[in-house]
Amino acid sequence: MYTIGIDIGSVASKAVTFDGEKVTSKIILPTGWSPKETGEKLLKILLEEKMIAREQVKTIIGTGYGRGSLSFIDKKVTEITCHGVGAYFLDPEVRTVIDIGGQDSKVIKLDCKGNVIDFLMNDKCAAGTGRFLQVMANSLEIDISDLSEVAQGDAPQKINSMCTVFAESEVVSLMAEGASKESIAAGLLQSVANRTYSLAGKVQVENKVYFSGGVSKNSLLKEYLGKKLGVEIYSSDMAQFIGAIGAAVIGYK
Amino acid sequence: MYTIGIDIGSVASKAVTFDGEKVTSKIILPTGWSPKETGEKLLKILLEEKMIAREQVKTIIGTGYGRGSLSFIDKKVTEITCHGVGAYFLDPEVRTVIDIGGQDSKVIKLDCKGNVIDFLMNDKCAAGTGRFLQVMANSLEIDISDLSEVAQGDAPQKINSMCTVFAESEVVSLMAEGASKESIAAGLLQSVANRTYSLAGKVQVENKVYFSGGVSKNSLLKEYLGKKLGVEIYSSDMAQFIGAIGAAVIGYK
Ligand code: SF4
């Protein structure tokens, strides 16, 4: 028997199958216009490609900002809970989860049993989220997926404004003044690290720290953030899936 | 004898001459790239066009975010003080000044003698400032100066996000769904009114309320804000100049 966890984020939607012990398959799609259609598509692909019959699926749990649109799920669970459970499942030593998604960021604290004991979320301000980096990549005329590679960490440009709108003007000015894209890109990653640091500073960050969400793939940002927080930051290739994993694990209980 | 007040804002720079009793001339220019050059240009135009000799000028006071770049001034005074003095000079019954400029917004409280007793300023977040409206006018493909005229107040669209970046996406979606520019424009003015209301709510707004800054020319926004605050809001054709007026009045003292 399997459970399925589906995490409909504002930008990316993730789904996994879980057999009670391990994640047996995972899939990610852009959320696009319709969370409902994307959710159905994820389910269809998981079942078909992995040749799982619907009867083999015990429970389907939905999470993420778009979970309300899913009609085929058995239960909805908040992102915070799913992220906590997912991170703890991947590594029971995790005490802090820092998640930077496409349009929000959150810091979640876990106790030694994996229970959420505190969390902070920013979904009101684009600064410090993937959206900030998206806007800035456009200004730099590079693809957001290239931002990490373009960035050279030696001498990052200082971006003074936290606000996405004001920072964008700074980037335009810096380019006009002849600053390199490499140094500006590094400055932008530093800016997101600083913003995340001030969010995380409001809770007591405890080791082990797991970095999740789409933005966690950015290694220079991870490095900057670790330096700021003074801790080593862990991540893995499952980092975008921990919400969906948490949902699937909850479904098994 | 005259005094001159120069207010170098982030978007617009203003200057006035004052003869000890009344404002005898006023001028406004875009701040552009160089606050220094703009300040010098303002001074030159004031003196030349109004045929004032440099010897007739007792003092020049600079204010506004770019005041630090002015080398020819006798003294720098903060915007908050100058706005307070300027508003009180125009109308001694003013107890609250709400100023929405190109990139910031502030609420200043005065006592019955015109002293600043409290103030709040937002210059970190583009939401609720002229910059918000600028970004949105671009999205609507209209000129910002036409925003007030285009807006139809009967059925404003609800804009859910305060954040400029997220609100811009909402505007794009609303247009794609066929909502009228008139209703979206009204919704955007409502959004700025709401944001200003929450800033103003942190101080006790007292009558008489004077609305200043470039955004105050927007009559529908003034109406929305008055309704939200439950007070009548005053303004005048001097509303963009109160910082410069305050500076000039201070120069005379
Ligand atoms: S600071 Fe900038 S990015 Fe953040 S809410 Fe305000 S407008 Fe949006």
C-alpha cells in the first residue's frame, strides 16, 4: 500500500508516493493557472508512470497554498505541519526548517520528536522569496536558474533596499554604473540571505538546520545564509519535496 | 529680504521663496539623477525668473532625502520638522499631516503650537507610496497622472496583496479576466488608502488633517482615505511644497 502527498505551492507543485518506509517516486510541475488541474495531472502521472493502481493508494493528503482546490484528496494538512513532518522524516536530527519558496518563506522549529513548537511565515512581502530573485533575474536579463552560477561571491554588490521594488531600481543603477552581473547577482543572493536571517532571528535557530524550498538549490545563497546564522546548513535533493513527503508520511499514520 | 527653502525628494524637488509673510514663488522639478544639479538649477531659476538678487536672500535651508548633496545651503533640516512647520504655516489648525511622496509616506502629529509631537515614516516598502501607483499605472498602460481620472469609484476591484510585487500580478490577472481599467485603478487607489490608514492608525489621527505630497493631488484617493479615517481631509495647491515652505519659514526665524 502507498500514500500520496501533494503539495500545491504558489509556483511549483510537488507530489510523492510513500510505501510506509521510503519515498518511492516524486514529481514536480509548475503550478500554472489552475491548482486543480495541476493536482489532477500530478496524480495521474504518479499512478500511470509508476504503474500504481488507484486501489493500492491508501490515502491522499494535500498541502500547500493551493490545497483547497483539490477535490480528490482525503484530507488537507497545513504546510507548516507537513514541512515539519517531512524534514523530520528525512533526518530526525533536524530542529529548524528554513523554507524559501516561490512566493513565501518560513522558519519552523521542531522538538526532538518532530513536533512543531514554533514557526514564522512571510507570505505578505515578496522580499526574501523566490519572487524577489525572479524579478531581479529579469532585470539582470538572465534566467533565474542561472543566477547561482552567474553569481561570484568574492565581492558582492551591496543592495541597500530590502524592498523588491526599490532593490530593482538599485540593480538598474548598478548596471548603468558598469557593475558586473556576477557581483550584482551575488549581492542579490546576499540580500535574500539577510532577509531570511532577520526572519529566522525572531525564533531561536537550533541545529540541525535543514534548508528547503525551490530557492534552497542555490548553493551560494545557502553558504551566505549559513555564515549569517553561524551554523552549518543542510539540504538535499529532496528539499523541494519535504511538504509533499510530510503529507504522505502523515497519510500513513 | 527673502529666505529660500529647498526640498529634494526622491522623485520631485521643490523650492520656494518666502518674504517673512508669504510664499512669493514656488517651483518644482523632477529630481532626476543628480540631487546636487537639481538643487542648483532650482536656485538659479528662482533667482533669475523672479529677479531676486543673491544678496536679497537671508538664508537657504535644505530638506528632503537629497539635502545632503546641496553644498550652497546654510543649513539642513529634517523633512519631518519642515513638513510640520510648513503645514502649520499654511493652516495653524492642522494637527495631523499625512504626506505621500514618490517613495515614502509619513504621518506627522502637531500640537497647537505646531511642534511635532509624534511621527511615523515608511520609506522601506514601496506599498502605499507613489512608487506603488507608478508601477501599477505601468501595468495598466496608463500614465500615472491619468490614474485619478481613469479610476471610477463605484465598484473598485479588491486588490488583496499590499505588496507592490504581488499586487502587480493581481492587476495582470484582473486585466486577463476582463476587469475594466476603471475599476482596477479605483481598487489601486483604495489599496493606497488602506495602507495609509494602517500607517496612520498607529498614531492618534486628530483634526485638522492635511494631506500633502505628490499623491495628494489624487482626489479619489483623498476621498477613500477620508472615509477610512472618518475625518475630512484638507489639501491645497501648496500640498507638494509644504516641506520647502517649512524650510523657508524656519530660515526666517
Ligand atoms: S517591502 Fe517591497 S517587496 Fe516587501 S511588501 Fe513592500 S513593496 Fe512588497
